[in-house]
Amino acid sequence: MTMTIDMPEAAERLRALSDHDQKIRVLDRDIEIGPARLSGLESKVADIDKKVGAVEERALILRAQIKLRENELKATEQKIERIRAQSSEVKTNKEFVAFRAELSNYQAEADRLQGEVLKILEVVDAAAKKVDALKEDRERAVLNVEASRQKLDESLEDVKKERDALVEARKALLAEVPAEALALYERVRKIRGNAIAWLEGEYCGSCMERLTRNDQIAVQNAKRLIQCRGCNRLLLAR
């Protein structure tokens, strides 16, 4: 597509407008990705909370296991006390040996339960230390989020002010571009984001569509405004 307007001055004005819009797009991107960076830091806090929850849940299960074994141990110790009390009433060596064997078995069971309780307690203690360490990490992460949020808010405030100034200054640039060219530029910009493409040898610098020889010359000499047949952007020579 071609159109005849006052060139090359119009081309220079389009170039200036495109450069100006590029600055606005950069600021728009900064405004958009800023909160995303903060979200990443907040996700770190959430991940730590998840880890803390998992460790605490595991510790809760372990404490239940300790309680179960302590109950078993209490019952076993009661049996041991009963057997010791009964052993004083034995009358034969055979009965004495039987009492000793039974007592030995219950004592071994008690020792086993005590050993398991101690081992589980070690794991619970380690879990508690892990939770404390994770909470310290969380505290640092929260402070980092708060500091980053404050810094981001200050930065975005400056970026938004700069963008507002560029948007205001854009009005003067719009007034300098011929109406027909401006309408075409704005239509392409809404679709493509960037309405201008640079001529790179025989090709459109944006989509690499090959231009006809006549269109190449028109762009190079700024004789008329040329649209790329591939991406519809307005072509300008560097």
C-alpha cells in the first residue's frame, strides 16, 4: 500500500513520533513488570510458609507417635511392677525362672519403647530447629518484600510521572504529522504496537518481507509513504 504525502519532512516527523512512542512503551513495560518482580519475592514468603507448615505437621505426627509409645511404655512398666510383686510369692525354682523370663521380656520391650521415644524426640527437636530457621528466613524475606515494595512504589511513581510527561508532550508531535499519515500510523500502532519498521537492505526490518525495487527506492529517497505488505508497518530508511 502506498500513499502520497509531503515527504521527507513527514517521514522525519513520523520518525520522531515513533521514537517518542518507543519511550512510552518502555515505561509501560516497566510499570507492568514491576509488580511481577514483587510477586516473585512474595512467592518466596509463601514457599517458606508452606515449608513451615509441612515441618510442623510432621512434628505433630511425631508427637502423636511419642504419646502412643509412652502409653505403651506405661502399660509395660505396670506389667513389670506386677510381675516383681508376684515374684516374691514364687515357691519353686521353675516358677522363679518363668517369672525371670517374663520380666526380662517386658523389660526388653520397655527399653525398646524408651529408645524409640528418645529417637523420635531427637527428630522432633530437629524439626523445631528447622522451623526456627525457616521463620528467620521468612522474617528476612518479609523485610525484603517490604523494602522492595517501598522502593518499587517510589520508582513507579517516578516512572508514571515521566510517562505522563511524555504522553503530554506527544500531543505536540501529533499536531506536526499530516492527518492522513497520522491516521494510518495510529491504526497500525494499535494493532502492532510499533507502527514503524526500518528498511534493512531489500527487506522490512520487522517481518523480513522483501520489498519491490520501486518501494525500496521510494523508502530510501522518502518519495512516498510505504507500508510493508507483510506486517503493514510504515517503512522508513535509517
